[in-house]
Amino acid sequence: MIPCVLQVSPANGNRQANAPNRYDGPVMKALLALACGALFASSALGVGSPAEAMPLQVQQWREIQPNKVRFISQIDTTDKVFFITIDDGWTKDPAVATWVRQTRTPITVFLTAAANPEDTSDFFRRVSRYGSVQNHTRTHSYLTSPSTDVNDEVCGIQSTYAKRYDERPWMLRPPYGNGGWPGSATSEHRRISSVVGPCGIKFVVNWTALVSNEGKFASQNGTDRIQAGDIVLLHFVSGLRDQLSALVERGKWSGLKPANLADYLQRPNVAENARK
Ligand SMILES: [Zn+2]
């Protein structure tokens, strides 16, 4: 199993000067204690409601810069929804797939290829049946490390995932959140974008709330509630089914229901995919 490394991103110190510093202090420390590399940063580049400005903005942005990658950690929406994302893939509990089928819950799986031998693909297809399978790198490396071959880590697995899951991934979750926060250094964004954009990644997706491997919920808003547009991070660990069930209940208590993250971004069109 990949070790859960608690990392304070150097990007935090390079946050854009005008970005609000909402994540320091006791709440932040508590979140750091819970998360595997969890860092919350500004949502200054957050995206809009799919029903309104977002599709047009994305459309225009793709026409101008087809390989441009956006860095997000939440969805800016007034819809009463939140988004469930599950990372890595080391533990494959069939009860999770059964729960998804019974509850019809949309889940975005950010899958590490090292945890996904071909004969396990059916499990992830079932878990993502109302959502999608996206890229979480080949070996779970730090993307900003000079020794990491970002092209191999991300682009090197795109075709394999496209074959296994019928869609080329267009979202990337950077392991440990490393280099992926909306407010982190633009030089990091540029380096990652220049490599992953040309192989089809459109969004680098981090998170605003998480459930720790022990089942504890923590949010950047410092409360027990989920907020509309929150992207919640979980991992494939034992006990995940109960964590999911509790998370959906927490959503109800917060007046929210899970929605498919892909529906709130925009899928690359088929022609664009085919060229990659
Ligand atoms: Zn991970």
C-alpha cells in the first residue's frame, strides 16, 4: 500500500498575493492532521454552474487554448449538490460496488494504475457506473518532484484507461494534492499543464473536504457540514462502504445530495478525444 505521507506543500508559501488565505490556523492544522497530503487553497479559479456560464467559458477557453488545463478544488454552484471522489484503489471491497448499485450514487474514481491490474477493472467500472474513472497517475508520485517523469506518470496510462473504461480520462488528481491547488505557484501549474494538457487532461481536481481513512470528516469550512459544490475525498480502504453511507447521510443533513462531477465540468468532445 502506498504510504500516506503528510506533506506541507511548498506551493502554500507561494500562494498568489491576492488570494484569500482561508486555510491557516487551527482548522487547517486539524485538516492536515487528518489528510494524506491534504492542503486547501484558494478557489479563485473555481468553475461555474454547468447550467449557466460554465459551458460557454469552457468552450471559449478550449477554442483559444485547446491544451489549457484548469486547476480546481470545488465547484461554484448554488445547486444543492456535492461530489464524491475516491482515490488510489488498493482495497477492492465488493460491498462498495453493491452499495453504489443499490443507491445509484455517482462517484468519480481517481485511479492509480499500480493499484489497477487489468483483472480488477470490473470492480472500478461498477463503482464508477454513475460517475467516471479518472487519472491518479501510474505510481502515485509527487508531480512537482524533479525526479518524476510527469509524462509517463499521467500520459503513459491514458490509453490503457481509455480501453478499460471506454473514455479517455480528462481529469487528473495529483497524488498528495502536490502541485494541484488552484492558488499554488503558477510555475508548477505551467509545468504540469504543458505535459498533461496535450494528452487530454482538462482539469486538475483537488478537494475541499475529506473523509480520513479512519472515517473522520473534515472540511475547509471548519464545520461538520458539507457545503454546496464541495468535492469530497475518500480512499479505497476497508470500511469504505460505511464511510460512503455516512457521507451521504451527512449530505442529507446538510441539505445536499451527491452529483456527478463530470456533469458539472464539461466532457471533452468525442472528436477531440479521438485525436489524442
Ligand atoms: Zn492518492
